[in-house]
Amino acid sequence: MKRTAIVLAALMLFASAELCAQDAQINTGINKGQDRVRLAAADFKSLSNDAVLPPLLQTFNTTLFSDLDNAGIFDMVSKSFYPLEQPGSPNEMKLDAWNVPPPNTAMVAFGNLNVQGGELVVAGWLFDVKNSSSPLVMGKQYKGEATDASARSIAHKFADEIIQRLGGGIAGIAESQIVFISNRTGNKEVWMMDYDGANQRQITTLGSISLSPRISPDGSRIAFSSYAHGGPHITMYSLELNRFVSFPRFEGTNNSPAWSPDGTKLAFSSSMRGSSEIFISDISGNNPKRVTAFTGGNLSPAFNPKTGAQIAFVSGRTGLPQIYLMDADGTNTERLTDTGYAVSPSWSPNGQYLTFAWRRKYGPGVPGSQDIYVMDAASRKWVQLTFDSGVNDFPCWSPDGRHIVFESIRDGRAQIWTMLADGTQQKALTTAGQNFQPNWSFK
Amino acid sequence: MKISNFIRDHNVVLTAALAVVIIAGCGKKPEPAKPQTEVPKPPPAAPTASISVSPNSIERGQSAEVRWSTTNATSVSLNGGYVSGSGSQTVSPNDSTTYNLTAKGDGGTATDSARLTVTSTPQQVQQSKPPVISETDAQWFARNVKDIYFDYDKYDVRDDAKATIAADAAALIQKNWNIQIQGHCDERGSTEYNLTLGDERAVATRDALIAAGVPANRLSVISYGKEKPVCTESTEECWQRNRRAHFEIKK
């Protein structure tokens, strides 16, 4: 519980009397009661002098190390501690060079790259260097095009294998995607990128204002809200067909779409019948059914991804927006936040926690800072993750439950940031223009 | 063509002229006994006329100043209308105009002219958009249909906005236009929540206008949340300017 203790200590430093009253023991899947595994990722070797290999090797090695470092479950040994001779295959592996200081590691990933018949071939191994009798944990081979994109993709795959094997069976996120809004072309459009900020690419070219993109559970569609035809209207883009697919243009303001985990229903906010209420329709927009009935605005629904049976949402029914919970049919509404200005709920994949944005002090003039919080949905106990660092909003949990991506305005410009679900290792993923409202794919 | 006519009182001019003659005459001493030689009177001084316009080229809708001056004139006219001997006038003709000054006096007639060139404003590239509303309509609209301002996180029409609602309604009732009411929010607060708040502001404004007599079928609403601010400073003044319902003619 070392890391949770550190988080608690940090909280104590920043806490007001109100915060101290909260029991901040929330276990968000980072280090479930054990020390992080010490892991080394040796630079893979090239097996031939093919001129194509050096840049691919560079991409592969950088990506592999990054993915393992980002995973949040390893204590990555710095490459400056590695032995001078590094193995490219099992018969070159000398366990005793790795299982003592300076590296003093428990696990080593190593291997080689080659180009054969125009194809990139990668062989990778994971060794438990403290187990001299049978160190082999895993051996894999991958083939792909001899391109940079392919080298990156193979590194992601190998990293995910290691993460799953050593991380208690939870799949790694190295191949997951983040959809978001970017205004770098002069208009707010829907964009997409790899989980680590690589491969940023434009999805829509509507030349209007696009907001709140949410990717479907199977990764085939993006639902979002757009002013391209007034509205704004819920708009559906098919990544498989590379075009828009039809969705009804309801009256009023239509925004914040959310997918049910089984991929059959869409919840969204609409003022089609007066004030903004939450509706649920099928994914083609048929038969929208209203599930809230309060004035003041109801919006930002999020289905519990484990059960699909509950919806977290935002309502201004008491004044400033607060986070609420209800059953998916609209019954059993409960309020979760007690003060301030709370918006943008997102569930952890195990359906136990909510992350959201909260300004605990809100009033005329300059409000207090807006930060990302995590709350246990059952006990209502919460933890603060960001502190005194800009305006933070739209947190979204990763599919491995270990990371949260969010929008942060620091130095006046909105960017997409990522962090571990305990608030550590915060780093920006975007820099061009301004970037908003990230949403993590389901796998 | 706009011509500003200043018609002077002829009598004053003539009286003044006469006075000049009389006074001039009174200045003469009675002639002593002299030889009977008749000294011819000097001929009356010829009038002079001078006119200018500045600037001498404007775009339609802009103004220029015409200035003129004359000497030794008993009757001065500008484009056919009588004016004082010297003066200036602001003009704003729709088309290019020549200003002709004529100064008549005992010594003859003098004329001068100045030309004011009026050019049209540059045409916008036509896109496939609704027809351009004529300038006069847009100017009238901006003058008579003012934005409604709201308190933070509120969408009810404030007491101090009720007079604006009444004035806006009175103006809108006079015209046949369809109006779009746009609800906006300040930069604080979250993108999605501000969409619903802007929606509530637009709806509250629409309802107030209907209550004041504007036909409901001419009013539509849209929320822009905090996506289209009119200013971006983080000050109370800018925040208030953004918390508004704004109106546009929808053709």
C-alpha cells in the first residue's frame, strides 16, 4: 500500500478540514497491495545490416519502453543501469548480469528485429532473471510490413502481452485509441490518436463546431454533437465505412451522447421536448425514450460499463450542476455530490468508481480551481487527483482501469493530459492548437 | 442627388451692397469748384468664386465636406440653390456629384466647380448562403433589437432586462422577419452544461417575447453554450457580456 499511503500523505498536505473528513482509501487498481515489479526492457538487436532496420529498431525500442513505463504497474529500470552486453536471443542472456545491482531487476524483455523477404520479423522474450532453473516466461514472434507504423504496432502488441502476463491478467492498453476534439484547423473537429499521443489524425471536416465525441464499445463508430446543420444534433460517424451514417436531427439542443456497454443503446441529452432531459434510443436514434423529468438541465449521461444497468449523469435541478446516479430506466435517482459545481462523470471499467470534474468552491467572480476527482459509487467516498493546476474537465477512464485521460487548461490553452488513476505521472498528449473532451476506446 | 440649399435673404445682401455703395459714397467729400471734367467711375470689381470638396472620393454611405467662398458677389448659388457668400456643408450623396458655384455681382459672374466621386462598397464573394439582408435592415435591427443579459448560472429574465424585452418585442412586431434567438454563456463552467444553460436562456427569452406579443411562429432558438464568446478576458465585465441572448434575422 506504499503508493496509496503517498497519495494519502499528499492529500493531508493539501487538505482543508472538509477534505480531512474523507477517508481516502480508494483502490483504483494501481498496485493492488504489492510493490511494483522491477522490469528491464533491453534494446532489441537487429539481426542483419539491412538499411531499413535502424529507424525501425529505434521506433520499436522507444515505443516498447514507453508502453511498459506508461503501464503503471512496473518499476522500470533505467537503461543507464543495464549491462554493456545485452542479449538479442535467449542463448545470449546472462541472468547474473541482470539479477544483481546495478540493474537488480526481476524481469527482462529482450529480442531482435530482422527483415526477411521484405517483411519485418520480430522475436521477443520475457525472462524471470531471478529464476535460474526456468527463467522463460514467454516467447513471441511477430511479422509485419517493414514500416515505422508496423514497428510501432508490434511494440504495442508485445508490451501488451507483457503487461497482461505480469499485471494480473488485465489486458494492456498500448493499442487503445483516444477520440477527442481539436481546433487546430480553425474549427472544432473530431480527431483520434493512439493512447500515447502518437498518430493524431483528423476524422471530421465539417467546418463547424463539433463536441463531445464518444467511441462505440466495438470501436466501429463515433457519436458526437455537431452544429453542421444547426441544432446542435447528435451525429454518427462510421470508422469502418469512413463516412457519416444517419441519425435523426431532433429539435432543440442535442449533446453528450453515451453508449451502453452492449453497444445497442445510446443515451444523450436533448431539449427536444422543452428543457434538456436525458433520452435513450437505439443506436440509429429510433424511439427515443425520456428517462429524466426535472428542469434545470440533465446531461452528460454515462452507462455503468460493467452492468449497463445504471447511468451516472449531471443535473442542474438544484441550481449548479451536480452528479447523480439512476437506474437505466430512470428510476431510483440519487445525488452523489453535495456542493460546488460537478460535471462530466465517467465510470471505471469495473463499474465501481466514477471520475468527474469538481469545483468545490463555486461563486461569483473567479471560482476555485476545477479538479479531477474519483468517487467510490457505493460508499460515496472520494479522492482528489489534480491540485492547483489549471481548469481540469472531461476525465475518462482507460479500459485497463489504471489510467485517466482528461482535458486541462494550463497556461491558457486546453490540452489532453493523461495520468495514472491515482493522480501520478501526469503528462500532456497534445500540443497543437487546443484540444478538448477526450474519450478512451473500450479496448 | 442631394443638394443642400441655403437660401439667403436677398434683401440683406442687396442692402449690404447698397450700404457699401452709400458708405463709399458718403466717404466722398463734396467736390470743390473744379473744372467740369468727368472722372469715370472705376468699373465694379469682378466677383470671384472658389469651391472645393474634401475628400474628393468616398464610398457610398460616407460623407464629405463642401467648402466655398466668393468675393464681390451679390448673389451666390450652389447647384441652383442660393447660399451665403462663403460657407461649408457636409454631404453624403449616393452617386458621384459635381458641385457648381455661381457668384453674380455688378462686376460680372464667376463660377467654379468641384467633383465628388462616390464608389460602391466592394462586393462579398457570394457563397451558397441565405440571401444577404440589405444593409438598412441589418443596421435597423442592430439599433432596435438589443441583447438580453443574464446573471451567472441563471436563465430567468432579470428586472433590468424586462425593458429591453419590451423594446425588442415592439421592434420585432413591426417587421415580418423570422428571428433566431441564440443563448450564450461565459467561459467559466463546462462545455456540456453550458449548452443546456444557453438553451434555457434562449427559451426564456423566446417565452418573454411571446408574452410581449411577438408571434411564436417567427421565433426559433439555438444554444451556443460557451462556443461563441464576444470577448475572452477573464473579467466580470467580459463574463457579463457573454451571458446573453442574441438575436439574428433568419431568412
